[in-house]
Amino acid sequence: MQQLQPPRAVGILGGMGPAAGADFVRLFVQACTDHLRHQGQPVHDQAYPEHWLVQLPMPDRTQALRQDPQSPLGPAQHLLQGVGRMAALGVRSVALACNTAHAWHGQLQALFPQLHVLHIARQAAQHLQAAGARQAIVLATAGTYDSGLYDEALMACGIAPLLPDAAGRARLMQGIYEGVKQGDMALAAQRFGQVLAPLLQRHGDVPVLMACTEIPLALPQAREAHGATLVDPAWILAQALAGDAYGPVMAQ
């Protein structure tokens, strides 16, 4: 018979903002449910892996990238502290519930070689590559654009990134900071839709990467997004974390 090996403990670093971290836990639990059903395993409380959510009040990532990424008052030390706490708890893999925070991915992976620190942009790019995509619209924070996270990951997979102009990027930031982060989802959906519409008109029906964990909380409700191919990197990351938790199927 075949059975899954006992699931391993995994960690989720949130607080960027808290609503996105909490929503990522929901995505992870759903990914675990899908994994169990796909493997023909019973779905019950005890079948889910041990998973830790660390929600730290996190300094602004975009601001830090534009000023001093290693400032002792910036997010770098908080990210290290959060991952360190999870390492002490014995987790195997860690997901960062924030796209922009992946600018520090290499530093975190180097300091915690015993962990698998998943990379959201690479996971998303590989997903699109497997689906045969050649282009993708990227909606993200200014910090994510500045860091080139998705440009590098997509181009490595033969996918051309399609980005909004400066005015569009400013609207995205307004939707994130004045919309989602302040609980005004109507404003967020309006701003996100205003950015998406001209990109779809210009490039046609190409995948739309919601490359900020707060964009999926509002963009699907925007009229301009109806019928668009929306891709949530956080969902792809949650599936990868579930895969790390359960590991390969063992023959017995």
C-alpha cells in the first residue's frame, strides 16, 4: 500500500500586513486539503501538518529598499528574528507572506541553511512556464518593482514581464496602503482595476500576477478584472509549502 510520510512542521512569516498573513494560513490549509484528496488520504483534523504563523509588526519593506535595506530599524532584523523563531520550533520550510520581503530571501536562506525558504516569484514563474505562458502582467508594490524580483524570475523561465507605468504604480500603492491596509476594499478594488484595464487593453488576455499578497484581497472584486486570468502567487506558494510539509509519497 501507499501512504504519506508523517507531515513535517512548516512556518509562515506574516505581519506584512496582518490581513495578508492571516489569509495565507487559509490558503495553506486549503492547499493541504487539496493535497490530501489528491493522494486519496482521509481529510481530518489530525491529517494536517504542524504549522506556525509568526506575525511580527514589520517596518515598511518598500521604504527600506529605497533607503537602507540593512538598517537596524528596518525589516531585515525583524525578518531574521521571525525566521529564527520558527527555526527554533523545528520547522522544515518557511513561506514569507509578502512578495516584497523576498528582496531579503538570499540573506535569510544563507543564514538558515537548514531550512527551505521558499521563493514566491520563482514558484510563480515556474507555474506560468508549465502552463505555457510567454508574457505576464505583474501588479506589485514599488519595492517589488524596484528589486526586480519578478523580472528576474519570469525572464529566467522565458516569460516577458509586462509592467504598469509610473502613474499605474502610484495607483497600486494607493490601493494597497489607503485601501487594503486601512480596510477600504472598495477603494482598493477601484485603484487596482484602474491599473489593470489599460494593461489588458494593450496586451490582451495574458496572465495577471497579483504580486502583492494584499492585491488578491480586492482585485477580484473589481469590474475590470472580471474575465481576466488572475494568478495568485500566494496560492502557488501555499501549495509549495504544503508539498514541503507532506513530502513525497512513500511506497510500503
